[in-house]
Amino acid sequence: MSRQPTTASATAGSLTHLAVAGYRSLQQLTLPLGAQPHGGLTLVCGANGCGKSNLYRALGLIGAAARGELVAALAAEGGLPAVFWAGPERTSSAMRRGEQPVQGSSGRREAARLRLGIAGETLSYAIELGYRAEDHTSAFVLDPEIKREWIWAGGPFHPRSLLVQRTGAVVERCGEGGRSQPIALEVSPHESLFTAASDPLEAPEVFQLRRTILSWRFYDSFRTDRQAPARSGRIATRTPSLAADGGDMAAAVQTILEIGDSDAFQAAIADAFPGCHLTVDTSAPLFQLQLHQPGLLRPLEASELSDGTLRYLLLAAALFSPRLPPLLVLNEPENSLHPDLLAPLARLIAAVAERTQVWVVAHAEALITALEDSPGCTLLRLERELGATVLPGQTVLERAAWRWPA
């Protein structure tokens, strides 16, 4: 029997803003996110090199903080020297008009910092990283160090809304009248408050927000080559959420057919490939996906599918998850797809965005055009100005919707 996918849990509320400062091309950027009562679509686009991928990575770094892997994730990108904003600390009006060359000052007025933040309807979070203090006893002087973290109630920050803060090695729970209670001491410089103070009774806000962030799902460039995980069989277990590498696609499809909206799923397959439908061979522990096409006497298995067909089926399996996450992030989903598949893909994404928040980074104008007319779509067309990623036309009031905690 066909069932409707469950609406995403909103334990920490829908996200309303993403803020990044000092990360790659994101010198100082605050972006509104598409947020509707039960979902919302944020569509990020722009020319190559405008900073779309940096935004995707920045959101992934917040996920890494919740997993306790932020410092390792930054190290994998080359460490702070490689990810810090490389432009001048401040730009003058003359620089922006082209009347003065872009240049730095003789010395920094402020310590170099990388800041990441999200604003939600119920809970918000920000983190600040920098270089370690001078330590002649250690050779790891370039290791990123978490300086401060904050969790507060609601969207716009106000000191009275602060719930939990971390300063240096101490995590404190903030109470009324400015009183605070330490809940974690001697926290390592590379350890986030999410792993240092996640007891659901002692710090319920930390526990709740961490659980929400950990449930975000990121899908970026599914492999479709001959050795792609999705082309080979895998011992199957019930799979309500497709893995990031797509290796459990057969199990995910069978789960949709059993407990998801199987009718709508098959209709979406037929929308992209007229007359086709999917089944799964479950006769052996290694489930095998089968695509049935008109005119063929046998179904095609995943190992036989074209790259574009396999990629579309992977995206459909991800979007038809019976257990939707509170945030679903797709990075350039149109890669390797035939232009005829972009309209069906847009319809899939728009339908899911009615039930959960979806963030799409796209470069294909056909997909962008099809998505921007979707109800509740927030279109962010980015540009570069003096090396920094900007959102043209953004007003001072819109930028002021986010304020970094002091």
C-alpha cells in the first residue's frame, strides 16, 4: 500500500538565515533561507567562481561541528591558512569604484577569525575559530582552535536570548539575570560544545540542536562510473534514507516501495522515462535494482544503466525518502543529466520542498528557471565583488537580520 512520506521533524525549527565570515570568498555574508510552515526551497546560483561551492562547504562545516569533526574537516581543506578570507581586512569606496588598487593595511586591526552561524525559528547557533595562542611548547601552531560558541533562542541574537555559550575551555548554561552555570570545564580547543555538553537533561538545547543538525542530509556528485557503489549489490537492510554515496540504492528503493509513497515514486520515474518502472530483485541478500523499459524482454540492472539514468534514479530515491530530514542539501544535482530530465527533476524537488527545507546549488539555467517559479522559492543569485561573494541588491536591513554575538 502506498504511503505518504513523513513530514520532516522540526525540533529546532526551520532555518531562516545562514551567516559566514572569513571563510574563503565569504568575507562577510548573510543569506536568507526559504522557510515555509512545513518546508521551503533555497536556490543558490551564479557564475562559476562566485562562491556557491563555498556556501555548500560552510553549511557542511556546521554539520561537522555537530559531529565533533570540525577541526579535522578544516585540516582536510588545508587548515586555516588555506580557508581564511585572503582579501583585505577592509575595502574602501575607492577600491570598489576601481580608483584605488586592492591592497591590505600594514597590520591587522583584529585577530583573524572564521565564523559560521545559522538562525532558526526556535534555536540558533554560531561558532568562532582562530589560530591557537602562541605556544612555544608545541609545533602545531597552525591548528584551528574553537574560540567561542553560542546557542540562543529564536532567530535574531539578543543577549537575553542566550541559552548556552562556550568561551575558551568552559561551556556555560546562561540563566536569568546574567547568572551562568558551568556545564563543561577544560573543553579541548578542537572539541565543539556539541560533543562536550550534549546531555539531554543538563543541556537540552545542545542535545536538541545537535540531533537536528546531525539529521541534515547532503548529496553531492553521486558517482556513476563503472565502479560506482550504486552499480554493485550490497547486503540489504531497511533503508529509509539513501546513503551519501548511493551504495544502498536498491535497499532504499525497496523501502520506498514498501513503506513510502510508491505510487508517486513510480509516477516520477515514468515522468522522466515514459513507460518505465522500477522493481527490486530481493531473491538474494544482495538486492538488485531493475529498470523495466518498454520493448525490452528483461529489465536492466544498475550496472547496465547510463550515467545520467543512474544519477536521476539516485536523486529520486533520495527525494522520496520515507523519512525526510529537516534539511536536504543538493549540490549541482543536474550534473550529467540530459536536458530533458531537468524539468522532471525540478518537479521532484519542488514537491519535496513542500514538506521539508531543501537547499539546491545549481548552475543549469533550465533547472533554475523551472525551480524559481516554485511556491516559496528563495532565489539567491550570487556574484563576486573584489574577490568577495555578495548577494546583489541586499539591503542594510536584510543584512541586519543577522547579528554576530559579542
